Amino acid sequence: MDHHILMDFFVVAASITVIVTFSHVLRIPTLVGFIATGILIGKSGLNLIDSVPVTELITEAGILLLMFSLGIEFSLAHLKKIMRPLITLGIGQVALTMGVSFIAFKFLLGLNVNKSIIFSMMISLSSTAVILKLLQQKKELGTTYGNLSVTILLAQDLIVLPMMIILSLMGQSGSLQSGNKMEQSTVLVLFALPLLFWLFSRHILPPIMKAVVATKSRELFFFMLITIVFGISLVMQNLGLSLSIGAFLAGVMISESPFSKQALSEFSSFRDNFLGLFFTATGMLLDVQFIFNNLQVILFLVALLFFIKGLTNYAIVRMNKLPHSVAITVTLILAQIGEFSFIMADAAKKNGLITTDEFQYVLSLAILSLIFTPFLFDMAPKTGGLHFPKLKSLSWQNLKNVPDLILKQGDPSDIQESEWNQNYIPVEGHYIIVIGLGHTGQGICHELKRLDIRHCAIDLNHANIDTMNKHNITTLYGDASRTEILEEAHINDASIVIIAVFGAKVARHIHDAVKHLAPKVPVIIRTQFITDKDHLNIRKRDTVINAEEVTSNEIMNHVLKILPSETKTS
């Protein structure tokens, strides 16, 4: 057995553990720690990893998982709800940034048309992974600038697929202007793509996924996802498109299925881990000597990047009649170029569209802008002078309403807390989440429906989900111990959470997850055995209903009814 690759992975893992921990102690952002790890162990540093295949494997796997997770969060239903801000803010920002960047690259730097187009596409994108992580960590997803930033990032993510297709076509033809040289097979694939997508997502994948879900094996479900993402990626590559496009399409196909939220929850921690590896591999590819040799040019490009993105981000937000303070904050948050810019640069290099030196310029620009990002993010609210009330939770309905509310009200700092709640909280009145759809859970749902109390049921058994869907009861397929599933169910909007699952261990994991995400929400837990209560960390606001106690009490009630009255009083 060749232990060389195993040793390389050991070095990467150990270096990340030590350096990122050290950066955390020094309060240096984790992102900077990952990149610094890559630079230190790569060829520009200690050269601990000299295996190009290992670096490429880590990078390629990270790219595929990023594109897959991007696709799986894509939803046509969600897009319809936020179409207006998506176009006016998101698409507008990409178009304006590309236009200004193209002029700068073509007339200021003297690049040809093709390279000006390629680099302007890269400049128009920001880092979705980094910004969402920072917004979540700072609990600012629900702020005005958080919602607007997410809207723009979503639009950028949607543009990535057409951009990747353009790069593939340019790589085959040598330019956008020589379409006659383009491979006919790729043109046919592009025209057939909607048909292929419909065929796979509606007729091929659903029966496969249902058969796997019926086994109730989470391990099998995970390996099915791996099979789908790599399988469709390889199919797209053989048809003339890239692996990244295939991974994105695989995610979109799954996003339209009822299993999308569980798939996302299965991949979330896996994706986050590979995101760290991705940034480490990016640092390993950086040529530090190249930066020193071209320091003046790189610093000029960094300044040009911040100027262009600052100008266009601020302009598009102000053009949508949003306040100056919001525009400044969003501008600072989205000032960087990120992971998808690097992915596009890597694709352009492989297609022979840019040189190795030009790739290093993009890589240097991406890494330096990402290193600045956490610091700019911390500056943003203070610089913009923002002191807004935070929304109770982030939802797609929130994004839909942001521009309309601000257009009507002016500066969001003038909006009263009651107005924010009225316009943004998706749940009105009582709202109950029922976890577990056995006989008990189903009976509770039917009674809640009869009483006209809003509720949502969560279960990992798709047969139970199908049963409740036939009765028009809102359901969510997934593991309720996962953060993503509870957030999708709007856990913070719940009046009560009812846990009616089998097994004390499962109930404890779900209860712990609920307490972590929504500490103020009371929980009612159904247990089977009296001893099950010992395994639960019960709070004062929680209630445990034990089946053995209820059964014994009910039996005694009937016993006392049957016995003569004198027995009861004696």
C-alpha cells in the first residue's frame, strides 16, 4: 500500500488543527487560518506537500461539493417569491460590475475582448460561503443589510452556471466570436439540457430516491447522494461540459424533490469541512514569490477591485432607492471576490483561456480580498451607522419584502419594532411543530388541524409523510436533530414543540437541538418508559408525558370505576 497520500492527508489535517486553533486563540478569523495553513505547507512555504495530485484532488472535491450544495439550495418556488429584488438588486449588481470591469480591463489594462469578459465575470462575484458564515456567526442574517447581501449573493450564484457554460464554450471555440468552430455535440447538449434535466429530475431520480429512503438507512441515503453528484458530473463532462456544471445540476435536481432538506442537512457539515480544505488547497496553490515579484501590480489590482466593487455595489443599492447607510454596509460586506471566482479561474486556465501568471494574479487577488473580508465585515455596520432591529428569523418571504418595506418607509432605522414583526414574521398566531409521525404524532396533527392551529410535522419515514400529505397537513422530511431541518421548520417561530419519537436517545438529541436553536420555546416530550426521563435534560418550561405512567393511571381509573363505591372510600 502506498502510504505517501495518507501521509499527505495527515500533514494537511494536523497542520489545519494546529494553525487554525492558534489563529482562534489570537482571534484571527478562521478563514485566514485555513489560507495561511495552505501557504505554509505548500511549495511557497515548508513544501510539506509536494504531491500535485493530492492538491488537485482536494481542490476538485471541494469545488464539486460547493457547486452541489449551491444547486441543492436552489429552488424555483423560492425564486418566484423574491424575483423583483433578485433582478433589480442581484442581477443588476452583476451586470453593472461586469460592465465597469470590462471597461477597466479593456481600456485601462489593455486586455483583449475575451480576457476582459472572463476577468469581468470573476470580479462580479463575491464569496457566498464566507459571507453567509460570517452573517450566521454574528447573528446578522435577519438584519436589513444581511437580507440584501443574501439576495445579491443568490443572484450571483445563479449566474455562475451560465458563466461556467460560457467558459466551456470559449475553451472549445477559442472565443465567443467564433461559434462556427464550436463542437456541435456541446451545442446539442445545451439545447437538450432542459429535456435531460426534466427526464432525470421527474422520472429517473424520484423512484431511485424513494427506494433508498424506504430502507430508512441514513448511510445508504448519503451514498446515494454521492452517487448522484459524481455520476451526473461525469455524464456532463463526457457530454462536453465541466464537472462543476454537472455537480450544480445534480443539486438542482435533488432540490426539487421532497428529500432536499434532509440531503442538505446530510451534506452541511461535510461541505463545511471540505470548504476548509478548499481554502487550504487554494493557499497551497499560491506562489508567494510571484506576489513579491509583482507586488506593485497586485496591490494596484486589489485597489482597483475594491474601487470597482465599492462603486458598483453602492450604486446598485442606491439605484433601488435604499438608504445611504444600507448601501455603505452592503458595499463593505460584498467587497471581495471569492470561491467561485477561483473556480472560474481554474476552469479558464484548464481551457487555455488564461496563462499561469494570470491565474496567479486572480488567486492572489482572491486570497488577499478574502483575508480583508472579516475585518471589513466587522467595520461595515459601524461605518454605515446601522442600529436596526434584527428580524426574528431569515426567510425567503423576508427577502421579498425588504425592498418594498424600505421604499415605503425610508431609512430602516425609523421603522418601529412592531412594523418589522408585522412584515417579516412568517407565522401568525399559534404555531406548533410536531416531531415524529407514529400513531401519537399523527393523532396530534389531526387534532391540531381540527382546531385550526397552524402546525408542521417532521419525520424521517417518508411513508408517514405521504400519509399526512394526503390529509393536507404540512410536513417536512428530515432528521429533526439537524439544525437545517429545524430552521426550515421555523423553530424560533414555534409556540410549542412536541417530540413524539420512539427511543430516549433519539428524543434527547432532538431535544438538545431544539434547546440550542430556540431556548425559549417550551417542549413537550412523549416517552415510553419511566426511566427515559433520566436521559433527558429537562428544563422548567418542558413537560414529559410518560406512556407507562399514563397507562397505569388510566388503568387505575377504570379499576376504581368498576369496584363498589365503598371500596373507593375505604
